[in-house]
Amino acid sequence: MITKSQRNTILFLIPAALLSIPLIAMQFTKEVNWSLSDFVIGGILLFGTALTVKLILEKFKTTKSRLILIMITLAVLFLVWAELAVGIFGSPFAGS
């Protein structure tokens, strides 16, 4: 059984691990070129999502409501990330 403390640790280590991937890749190739602002925005998105998932897990007791809300949260994260990365919707939000 995973304790609440262990769950929170894992929940916040995942965004750190995801952000370390481009940081490490930048050391080996010129094709990955993230600026400080890219890491800041990525960190805000990923750690904000982790915090939202943490709050959902604390406030909602039924598994069904937890799963639905976490799936919605992850869908929003992926849509915002994709829009910022490649501008799939062509909004001014993505810089186009």
C-alpha cells in the first residue's frame, strides 16, 4: 500500500523527470533547443497538473469521480501542451 506521502512524492517526481528529458537531450544534440522560458512554462504546466491531481485525490472519495476529473485534467494538459508546441488550433496563444 502506498502512503499519502509516498504518493505525493511520486506525483511531483514525474514532472521533474519529464523536464529532465529535454535538459539531458540538449547535452547530446542540437535538435533539442529549449530556452529558460520553455522550461518555466513546462514546469508551470506539469507541476500545476500534478498539484491539481493531488487536490482531486484529496477532495474526491469515489474512484469514478477521481478518474473522470484526472482524465479531464490530463486532456487539458495535453491540449495546451500541443497548442504551445505546434499550434494545432492556430490560436494566438501559440504565438501564430
